[in-house]
Amino acid sequence: EGTSPDAPIAISLILVIASLPAWCAFLLWIRQAHHSARALQVPGLGSTAWLLIKVAVPGMSLITGGRAIGRLWSAIRGTERESGSTEVTRFQVVWAATAIVWTVSAIVSTVLGVQEAFVVAMLISALQCLATIVRGLLRMRIIKNVGARLDAHARREWQLTN
């Protein structure tokens, strides 16, 4: 009783607002990682602007973001591409699946909130929160893995020049 029908949509807005600083930091990081890879002459990177468009544009990033990040990750992996292709593919699938879960959860919980089915709407909002957490963990994994590989590339380049 007394629960606002807007409560489920408020949760979605809170998730977006709370995630925004981390998302912006990730976009800055991915831009810098791409520039670092380019400076290390990693082949197969593509355009920085195109990467950022695929990852940052709402809606488009749901579909193309995982593929674009996976492409960057694969390029940086270089010679390990064959052995790590399953890992990259799994990342891309989970990235897209969590985006779909997040979006569908937001829509369904909003509709249920309007219909005053608050308990079910809030449970579905919890699923949306879980999808947000999973995407955050995926971003952390990429940052750690790509950062380590870029460091390894830079050490090799430094050893070759000395």
C-alpha cells in the first residue's frame, strides 16, 4: 500500500545515474587503451571514433558494444587470438545478454508498476540490478586483461629497442 507506480522506473533511473560515473570512466579508459595499442602498433584496431560510437551510443552499445570491445581485446591479444577466441566470444555473448536482460527488466518492471503489481515489479528490478553488476564486472575484467597485455606489449617493444 502507498507504493508509487513510478517506483520501478525510479529504480531504473537510479541505476543509470549511479552507473554513469563508472561508465564515463570506462569510456575514457577504452579510448586511452586504444590510443596506447595504436602507439604500440597493434594491428587490427580500427578507428578510435568508431570504437567509441559502438560502445558509447545508447541503444547501439547494447548490440555493438560487446563486439567492439571484443575486437579491441582480440587485437591486443595478437598471437594468442586462436586460444582466446572462446573467451572473447563468451564475453561478447554475456555483454549482449546482460544488456537485453537490463532493458527487458526495465520495461517489464515499469509496466508492472503501472499495473500496481509492485512485488513482482521489484523482483524484476532486482534482476536489472544484477545485470548492472555483471556488466560492471565485465568492464573490470576487460580493464585488467587489456591493461596487462598492453603492459606486456610495451615491455617487449622496450626490450627490442634496447
